[in-house]
Amino acid sequence: MHSVTIAVVKFPGTNSEKDVIRALQAIPDAEPQIVLSREDPALLLDADGVIIPGGLSYGDYVRANAVAMIDDMRDVIREIADSGKPMMGIGNGFQILSEFKILPGSLKPNKTGRFVSKWVYLRVCENPTMFTEGLEGKIVRIPVAHLEGRYQIGKKGLEKLNSSHEVVMKYCDVDGEMTSDANPNGSIENIAAVVNEKENVLGLMPHPERAVRGEVGSNDGLLILENFVRAAEER
């Protein structure tokens, strides 16, 4: 296996890129590098995979990432999504991908109106994806940390999401039940993660990069990142 170059995009104001870099460094053959959003877009096109991490993009104004829509890198990110190359948006990165219309739905303020930072349980859906290989149907434990993480989508969009098997993970309790108490932000149908139609782009509110060592609570996030690196290498 050759070195797998993973570009980790840093938008102005984001603050989780270092966590993602450290997590990827624990994976053999992964070669992560931070790419500033205003650098040469070719740096993203040349990478084997792209991750847009969490944090507060452009100060998290009113609607998270609304200003990020004007960033010159948006066209390149769309090109990568269309190419089939693996791409992942975590937390705020998920919001960016939804703002760019690369992923369906949108992220709204949490139902409580308060910032949520806690460990949550997630049931991985049975439909296989490159990101969840070997985890289908299992319950994983990964933390969330967001103010605007309530996933919303219209009725027709939800029907398509379900019929196309684009829902990847749902918030659940320790027993795997999708209850309202297990839903940290009020997301419709407890949805925590989705993919695009091509299934090469994943958006998730939980932070897998913060669940890579069992001694800190879970290493379930590492399994997702390992799958990502493997998919990037195989493509």
C-alpha cells in the first residue's frame, strides 16, 4: 500500500483540523496535510481523499457557513464530489457540504437553542458504504459538539433519502433504540449522517477524530477514518 494523501481543508475560523491530522497520523500509510481554503485548489485535486473538519467557519455567523459560500474553493469541492473521490465533512464541514448542495438537507440550530457537547450512541444503517464497511447494523459511540446540528429535509427529500439508502447513521440509545431522548439536537428521524447519491461524500455531525483511543471513551471513530483512508487508497 502506497502513502495515501488526505487533504484536510482549513477555512477561516475552523479549529478542528489538528484533531483530524492527529487521528489520521495513527493510521498506517495515511499522509494528512492541511490545505488552507485560499491556497491553490490543485492541492485538493491532487489528494487521494478530502476531509472538511469541524469548528466555527467564518465565526459561525447566524447560519453556519453562510459566508463560506463565497469562498473560491467551493467549485473545486463540487468537482471532487462529482469525480467520485472520497470526501468527508465533519460537523461544520457537513454544514459546508449542505450549503454547497453537495449533500441533501440542511443543518439548523439545535432544538434546545443551546450548544451541545457530549458523547452519543449511533446506529450504523445496514446499507453498505465505503465509510462504514464492517460496521453495518452496529452501535458506535462518538462525541458531538455543535450549536447548529439539527438535520432537516423536506418530505419529498426525506422519502428519497430513505428510498436511496443515503442515511448512514442515526442517533440512538445504548440499546440501539432511536428515541427522542437519544437525539441531541432534534434532527428529523434522528439522522446523524448522510451520503450523496454517488455515496462518495459523507456528512456527519459526530466527530470521529475525537473517538480514536479507547482510553478517552471510544475508538469507534478510528474505524470510520480507517475505512475512509482505505477507500481513498483503492480508488
